[in-house]
Amino acid sequence: MRILLAEDDVSQAESIQSWLEMDGYVIDWVARGDHAILAIEQHEYDCVLLDRGLPKASGDEILVALRSRQKTTPVIFLTARDQLQDRIQGLDLGANDYLVKPFNLEELSARIRAQLRSHQQTATDVLVWQNLQLDVQAKSLKQDDQAVNLTAKEFQILHKLMQKPEHIVTREQLEASLYAWGDEIESNAIEVFIYQLRKKIGAEMIKTVRGLGYRMAKVTPE
């Protein structure tokens, strides 16, 4: 899952980014408000973390820009503004949560998880395709009720494919779900992950659509 972090305190941003990457998130970090607005226009995020006091455009302005595009992406304000009226104003603007600095990183992780659960609003956190059961919250996979061990990136790719299993997912879309800005991406990285997934769940489960990308395949039982 991909998160936008808008924070102009470099030390704090680096700490947050490192911590959330250990949770398995892909983090895009910007230090200016206008850059955050540009990122929102160009990318889809699962959650946005906003400092209210950013240069070039405030966190409030970023939130207004996000909501004006009819995007319901969860937004958590990270701010030193701790007065009751500040909290009320931030939530009334459309923020989903409000965390006052300094805060505990474990609490930040918990609040992100809570917002992601709420935003998904699905009857179940388990995606099913034929004999595969992907538990999104537990980050686990079962095939024919047998556990299949996946790496974090293998899980992210399979999650992306199983969200709309009959739709084609491009290589670029898969890369966007795995890597943040500036990450070095080897030219054959996606092909390697797909190969590893096929070894674990069966080569026939993921179809290559030449020149377009990948999708889940319907397999007829023998």
C-alpha cells in the first residue's frame, strides 16, 4: 500500500518513513505543500499524512484540494497544533484523524491501520480467486486451505492482481504499488516477482497479456 507523507521537518520525516517502510508500506515523501498537491493529482494513495504547517501550501489547502477532486483517501493530520479548536477545525475540513506532535510511531501505525480498515469498507478482508484466499489484514495466503509463504513484495503484487482479477494490471501499475519515488528498480524486477509467485501458486494462475501486463487466470480443474 502506498502512502503520501507531507512533512517539512527532515529528521521527523525520515523517522516516519523508515518506520512505516518496516510495516511494509511504500512511502512517497514531500517537504512542500505544492509538491503534495502535485503528487495527489498524479498518483493514487491509500492514505495521506499531512503536516498542517507546510511551506508553499498548507496542510489545510492540500486537504481541500484532495476533497475537491472527490477523493475519499484517508487523511491523517500530523501537527503541533494541539488546541481543541484546532482539532475541530481539522476534522471539519475533512481529515479522518488528527495526531498531535510529538507522537508515538506505534500509535501512528495503529491509526493508519484503522483508517485503511475503515476505508476499505468491504464485507470481508479476504480476497478469493478460485482456490486462492488472500487475507489482506493478516497478509497471508492460502491455496486449497494450505498456507503459502509469500515475501512482502510477492504479497503486494498478488493483492494488486486479485483486487480486480479479470482486469489487466500493467507493469507500471505493479511497480507503483511496490516502489516509492527514487527507489532503484531493476528492469526485470516485476518479471522476477511474477516468476516467483508462479512457482508458489502455479504458473497457470497468472496470465501474461503480451504488451499489456498481467491478470489472474481461470483454471479449469482436472
